[in-house]
Amino acid sequence: MSEPIQPPADLLDRLVSLGKQRGFFFQSSEIYGGINALYDFGPLGTRIRRNIRSRWWRSIVELRDDVEGIESSIIMNPQVWVASGHVAGFSDPLVDCTGSCRKRWREDHLAAERIARGKHPDAPGCPECGGPLTGARQFNLMFRTFLGPVEDSSAQVYLRPETAQGMFVDFRSVLTSSRQRIPFGIAQNGKSFRNEISPGNSIFRMREFEMMELEFFCKPGTDEEWYDHWRSARFSWYTEELGIRRERLRLRDHDHEELSHYAKAATDVEYLFPFGWGELEGIANRTDFDLSAHQKASGADLSYLDPVTGERYVPYVIEPSVGVDRIMLIVLLDAYDEEMVRGEKRVVLRMHPDVAPVQVAVLPLSKKEELCVRARDLEHRLRPHFATEYDETQSIGRRYRRQDEIGTPLAVTVDFESLQDDAVTIRERDGMTQVRVPISGLEEALRDQLALFRQRTAARACGAAPAGP
Ligand code: GAP
């Protein structure tokens, strides 16, 4: 396979500006000047995220017999984080600049930060101002707060830095209440918090983010097989379910030095971001580390008795773990395209039709009352079947451009002829071609066209078709 072409370095900036303009995502508390590494998601961004979550949930939980979904609390008994190793070891090496900029850096990110500023990776001193740096000290990434009115050390609790521990400590109750047998998994999706030293690249690394994690429990000795299963299942999910270009994805196995303290093997699904290859999802063989640690610390029996063989063991765990925000970022980056149409730049998000925030836009040709009434009525009738939007503002050309920019695959236009012939025009996003269809067959025609979009997106994801129509 030929080398993939890295997206241009300024693509992230263009996307951030489109994201703000169209309400995908923007800085949290913006009217107060924002707050570092925290983001809000606007109406369209929220729709995209719901689509991502539900596609993940469907493939991990709903379409399987052997995975149960849960929702555990964000604040847990602090002993959980002692047993899991987070209190002692969930830290990054922090260095301070004592020169003019006084910035703080992650020691292991210094080389990348220098490169990002056009410097040699081994250049001495601070990446920003070149000033002297202190030695590294370990900085724990967990946010701390207090439970109840007394702010002393006995009331100190943590905001979870991963959702995984909720599934380990709930293992026994899920096992007994669901009547599952090994092998089976527990999945959940929810917010996590990390006081990252060097967040950045927009929503790539934030301090509050959303995870989707699966802990898949299996018999020791079968763990390598399950690891291989999840490694390949999760990789193909991106091309098949989200239409992400295969050439911009790769699997990268961790070498021994890189492995987390709990892992026997780990691999990252990586995406080719405008700033280079970066982690999208991690898949780890966590062995029996977590269940054994919680069993020891809590005194609860977290072993499993095989009802057929009578064997008792502490299950091993395979964990695919990913952030909703990172998926959202690659969905947008992968879809972003610019082209010249009749001398004007057209920005178009060639997004998978099931992830796009709007699938069908209904647009009256002009603001004439009779057209608007008809179009509004049509949009209401389509609403139960598709993600729809009605828009009567601005000229029809500008409304098409806006729909292209938010990735809407299909636009239905109601014009004056529609009032006579009960037909409307469907315009598709990628090739901008138009067809006239009777309103009586509109729903079916839209379904057919969305099916074509799915096929085309899948072909593009595998490299079998060009980015365009
Ligand atoms: N339970 C395993 C775990 O937490 P991780 O590699 O630290 O593993 C898993 O995180 C995934 O969560 C990452 O691959 C990434 O998608 C997402 N993630 C981690 N830290 C993040 C951050 N600060 N901002 C956004 N997403 C993050």
C-alpha cells in the first residue's frame, strides 16, 4: 500500500473555525474568556456525538449476547483508586520553565512541543522561550474534591480518570444479576477527568472528556485469542461503521517499555491527524490485575466459579477504550473537503450518513408562505424517519452551502411546481446532482439515496473510491 498523505497542518485550525461557526464545538465559558482544555458542544456537535455513542453502544452491547451495559458513578470510594494504582502511579513527569514564559510541560512531550514550534527536538531548554527547565517531578492527574461539608483528608475523593474501574468493582453484581457466564463483557460510556499537564490540539486532549469502554472478562489462557478478536474488531469498526478512510488508520503495538503497569499487551488504533499519527483508541490485555487488586483491597470475592468444569479463577480482562471526543474529531477531519464550484470555494463534510447531524434538510425555494407551509408540513412528516432540519432563511444557494458544511447528505427542495405536480427535488451533497421525485414516493427515495451514500462511504473508507462522488 502507498504511504498515506498526512492532512495539511492547518486543517485543524480550519475545522476549529468551522466548528465554532456551525456550532459543533467551542470553548467552555467563552463569554468569560474560556477555560483551558474544556469544551462545550453545540446543537450540531451534540447530534454527532449522540450518533457516535449510539453506533458504539449498538455494536458493543445491543448486537451482542455477551456484553451488558452499566452506568457507574463518577465519584467512587477513594479506596478504588488506591487499589487500582491510580493514587500512587497515575502521573506524568512535569517540568517547569524558569525562563521568561514560566510554562509547564510534560517531560515526555518536550520533543514534540519543540517540533511543533519549528525547533530541533533535542534543542536545549523550554520549547517556547528556550529558558532553563527544572528537573521532572511526578504530577498526579486525578482531580480531587471533598465529599460532604468537611474539607479534610478523610473526605477527599476523586473525579474518575477512566470509567473502567466502575466496571471492575461492579463485576460481581453484574455477574449475578445478569446471569452471564465467562466470557462476557461490561460496557459503559461517560465523562472522565484528567488534569492533563499539556492538553491541546483542540478536543484531542482535554481535561474533561467522554469515554466509551468495554471490559471483556475471559478465562486465563483464552485472553490472547480475545485480545486478537477485539484488536481486529475495533479496527474495522472505524471503516465499516463510521466510514473513516482506512489509509489514515493503523494499529500500533506497544513495546515492553511503553506498556502500562497493568497490561500484558496493548495496541493503539491510531489516526493520521494533521499533527501526525496519534492515539484514537487503546486495546489492552489487562490480565487479572484489576480484579485481583480489588479483591485483595476490598476483601470481596471477585473470582469466578465455572459451573460446568467446577474450576475457580480470577478472570482476565481485554479492554477496548476510546474517547467520544477523539472519534468526533476524526469524523470531522476525515470528512472535511474543499473544492471550487463555479469559481467559489465549497466546503463540504463528506460524512457517513448515519453520523451526520442532519440526514435530510427540507428547504422551500423561497420564503413565499405557500412554499414554507408545504415544506414545513413535509419536514414534520419525515421527522420520525430521518434526522431532519427545516430552513427557510437566506437564498437557496447559501442554504445548500450551509448544509454541505454540516455534512447533510440530502436536501429536499419545495418549489412552485411542487404545488402543482406534488413532486420535489432531492439534491445530494457529494456530486450536487438533483432528481425530481413525487412526494408520494419521497420517503422511499430518500431511504434509497441514503443507502447509496452508505455504500459510497464504505467504498471510500476502503480506498475503493475517490473522496468525491
Ligand atoms: N481505561 C484505559 C484508559 O483509560 P487511556 O489510553 O488512558 O486508557 C483511553 O485512554 C482513550 O480515552 C484514549 O485512547 C483516548 O481516545 C481517550 N482519552 C484519554 N485521555 C484523553 C483526554 N485527555 N482527552 C480526550 N480523550 C482522551
